[in-house]
Amino acid sequence: MTPALEAAQGPDRALYAVPLSIAAARCLAAQDRTDAAEKALKPALDAWHARAFAPAWEALVVLAGIHRAAGRHQECEAQARAARAAAAALSDGVADATLRTGFAEAAEREIAAYAGGRSQATS
């Protein structure tokens, strides 16, 4: 993943880096390489904060998992709250009720899986 991520870093290819950075961070986190995973998330987090790429909300989910694994529980909870808010904002823009509900439920399951604890949708 790293060569693909590096190739996507050019200014005209920045949006390609977002999904690659999330995928790379997931892989690195699974290998307990949390520092490298946080670094890999930078393009996605930058895109999210700039509101330039909606799916980058997933970076917040991965970051919550990294913080959880590192024992940084307050940071994990903060990222989980941010991810929930981001997912809610995105789902509000989906006109089809079935798709909106499906996305919201899937997002909540993923947030709960990465941040730990029970899903807010089922608690």
C-alpha cells in the first residue's frame, strides 16, 4: 500500500490519497504499527478537516481505534464522537430513507467496532 499511497501524493492526485491512506492506516494498525498508522491517516484527516472529501470521516474511525489500542481512551472517545457527528452529517444529506438508515447503522457498527463498547444504535 505504501508505494500506491506515495504515488497518490501529487497535487493533482490528492483525492486518490484519501482512500489509500485509510486502507494503509487500517493495515498498519492491524500490525500494531500505530505511529505509522497515524502518519498514514494525514491525507484523509486533512481532507476531512478541509471538508474536501466526505468519505474521509472513516479516518476518524481508524484514529479512534489507534487511540483505543494505545490506551488513550479520552482521545478515542473524542474521535468516536467526531466520527458519529460526521456520519450523521453525511447521512442527513441522503434523500432515500432506506439508504440513509442503512448508512447510519453501518457507520455506527464500524465506530463501535473500532472505538470499543456498544453501538449507540443498539444500546
